[in-house]
Amino acid sequence: MADWVKGIDISDENESLDWNAVKEMDIQYAFIRAYRGLKEDRKFRENWQNAASAAIWRGPVHTVLPTEDGHQQAVRFVELMNDFQIDMPAVLDASKGATLDQMNVWGEYIRTKLGKKPLLYISAGLWNGIDDTSGVKQYVLPKFDLWVANWQYNDLPAVPTLPHDWDVWHYWQYGKGWNYFNGDVEDLREYANIKAKLKTVTIVSSFLRGRAQPMYIPGQSEVIFSKGQRLKATESAMIYEAVSGITWIQVEIPSCPCCRMWVSNHPYYVKIEEKLQ
């Protein structure tokens, strides 16, 4: 367990988080609910951006509802996620009673459209209790990896109880909102195809509070970052974007060379052209 990577899961049912404090707890990733049925989670965009700003890897969750069309739910989910960069696999949350047919349709559609095998979030009791008179489970199983819900009490169980038909788990929700990845950080990076750690970057453009360069900072007569300039980034400043590579990192604005005072305490982002291992 010592090598397992810690993570959280969150939705609009949770209070707002101090994401920097979360990062300091050695949390490496977050599963963030994007949709519940056909409705977008009210805090999805806020949580997604805040997790990125804290350099926490992100995976989107879709709570599929049995009362709504499975294919339509999958289409709506993909339409939303096409506008965002995803670090970890998408998740079908079956806790509200998603049917096997919905799992089958959703899993195939998401794998095809997002290009990564999704996860099924489910407990052993829920999976084992689903009546499979039509033999659909055999089609569902190869479409998903497992995120198993099995809460610990007094440190037991030491490993999660797996549902029937499953041989291995990738993520384990061991408490409300608390998770482990079955491996270390390098295993997670390889599993999710997250790009390697960034050492240095070449800046091609940047923005401050949504405004594009050229950007002039009050008290300075020149652009503080320019094409080709080099800087080093600390790990806490990195934002990993797995699909297209690292695209934006948050950095501190350097102090004014004359008075050595910070010119702004707002997050400043730079778009990079290359990365060095």
C-alpha cells in the first residue's frame, strides 16, 4: 500500500476545495464528475480548472442514470469532454443503477471517441447483484478497467474485494472521496499515458487573466516573456495535458528589475513549444 498513489473524487455534491491544500496532502489525481445523466455537473468546470492549476491529474466521471437513454448520455458526455484535455481514463459511475446494456453502449462509444479504455466505477455487491439473463456481462468486461468501491474501516480490508468476473483493479475508492491507484506514480503515468516530467520549456505565447500577448505589465516597458526565452518550472507549477502533450504551465511573474516587487499575484500562464526530459 505504501507505493499506491493517492487521489480524490469530487462532484457538485461536495463543498469547494482548497486545491493547493489538496496537493500538499500528496494527492496526485482527481476524478471529477462531468455529467449526471444528461445534465452537466454544476461545479465541473470550476473543479476541472482548479485541479489543473494545482497540477493534479484529472479524469472525468459520468454518473449514468438508468432512466435516460444510454447512447444519448454517452454522446452528451463526449461532446463536453472534446473541449477539455483529459489525463486519466473517463469513468462510468454505475452507482445509481446503470444497466448492463447502458454500460455496454457507453463503454464502446467512449473508447472509440476518446481513444482510451474507460473505467467502470462499481462495488462488488452492486456488480454481483445485477441479473445477467441475456449474457451481457461478457461484452461489458473487456470494454472497461475497474475502479472498485470498497470502503475501509479500521484499515480493513487491506486490499479491495473484487466483483465476480474481475481479476484486477486499477483504482480503489477506500473511503468517501478517497482513492488509491494500484501502483506508484510512474505506473500511473505509464497507465494513463501522462507525459513525462517537464524540466525546461520554450515559450511561444502567454496570457494573464485571459488576455493574450503582447502583454505589458504596469511599471515595465517590455514584455516580460518572449518567444524563445527559457525558464525552469518547478513540479508544483506544472500542468500535465496527456492528450496533446503539455500545453500550458503556470509560472510566477518575475519581480520588477528596478524595485524587485511582484508586479502581480495573479496566475500567469505560458504556452510552450517543446519539452525536455
